[in-house]
Amino acid sequence: MLTCVARRLSGRELKMTRLNVGNLDRLLRVLAGIGLIALAATGVIGAWGYIGLVPLLTGIWAYCPLYSMLGISSCSR
């Protein structure tokens, strides 16, 4: 699994920002995002279900801007 480390892109430092979403948090975000998107796509819930893109993407990237602003991290130290 991905651990909380600095992001790198093509071997160069992108930014010295630590990932702030831990593995369990990531899993729950991805599952919730996929679930909401699936429900919206099948018409079970309205188009608002596509808001599931937010937890899906923050789970994939292991970075949450809101956590960063609030100084929160679910990564184990």
C-alpha cells in the first residue's frame, strides 16, 4: 500500500507536501465515491450523486485539500 510520503513526478520534486489521507481513509473514500457515482449513473439517486467524484479523487490521490487547511492527517506517523 502507499505510505504517506512526499509526492514526486518524473523523479523531480513536485512539492514538499505530505500526503494526508491514510490507507483506511483512502479505501473508504474510494468505495463511497464509486458507490455514489454508480447510484447516480443507474438513476437510483439524482445527479447530485456525481459529487462522489470528490471522495473518489481524494482517495486516489491520497490528498485532501480540506484536511490540509484544517491541519488534519489520517496518515499513521
